[in-house]
Amino acid sequence: MKTFSMTIALWLMTLKHYKMINSKHFKNALGIKPIKLLIITLAISILPALSLAQDDKTPVLEAYFSALIVNDMDVSLAWYTDVIGLEILNTQESPDAGFKQANLKLGNILIELIELDKAQAVEDAIPNYTSKTRIEGFFKIGFSMNNFDAWIKHLKLKKVAFHGTVVTNKTSGKRMVIVKDPDGNRIQFFEK
């Protein structure tokens, strides 16, 4: 900011000299006519602003956790620990407040499960709901894995509900599949 202010001051002084002295005959100590000095000064004042704009990048984020409202905490805890392999970090319950909560972890993946007494299933909350109805907001959660075939075998052994079949992404050549948890939330698995 200091450099920019000083540049503006130089520019104003140059402009003042330009008006006071005939530009055809006046040259400053550098031998530059005032109009050229004015252009150079303006260019110098703009360059720092341009470099600041280029340095203004969005900071890097890392995924931290996801939270899901579930219908039955016991059923969901069993599914996420048995099928996905998450471990339970902690649980809490408040019957007076009408909620149960559990935090689960696998590596850097954190998932919070929440059961609320007053939560409603989408089918009950939306009149004329069909399987094609889409709600704005989060749509699915995704995981990537090295051994895709072993995961497909594991999911089938656990009798997980598949939403469609395994498909191959035409761009990456990698396979993916979507399954549903006990509440119908979509979980997508991606081949690394």
C-alpha cells in the first residue's frame, strides 16, 4: 500500500510539472519527458496491484467430516462399522433433547451420525414423493479405494443395497458404484 501511495504522489507531482512546464522542452533529471514519466509511473503503480491479484489464491482445504441424520442409531452404527469399517470414537444420548449422536472414524475419514426424535423421512415430509424426486443439498458421499474388486466382493457379502451397477468413467477409465445405507443415503465408491 505504501508503494502504491508513493507512486500516486509521484504521478501527481509529474502531472503538476506537466501542466506548469511546456512538455516539448522540459525533461526531468532522467531525461524523460513528463508524459512518458506519467505513463511509466502509472505502469509501475499498476504492476504491484496485478501481482497481488495473482497471489490472491484460495487457501487449500482438507475434508474433515460429514454428518448424517439417521432413523435408527443402532442399525446405522452396525452398518457403518461392519460394512464400511469405521470405528466408534464416542457416543452420546440426550432423551430430554430427543437426540442420539455418534462419531466414527477410519483413517482421516470422520462421520457423525445423528438420530433426532423429530426428524422425518423424506417420503413422509414431501407430498407425492417418488424415487425420482431430488432434494436440493447434499446428494451423496464418496470414498476411493485401491482394491475396488475386493470392496465390491465385501459389499455383496454384507448384502448391501446397490443403487445401479458398477460403471466405468469414460474420461478416467476408473470404475465406480453407488450403494445405499440403511436410510437410503447414497455412498459412492471410486477406484483409485
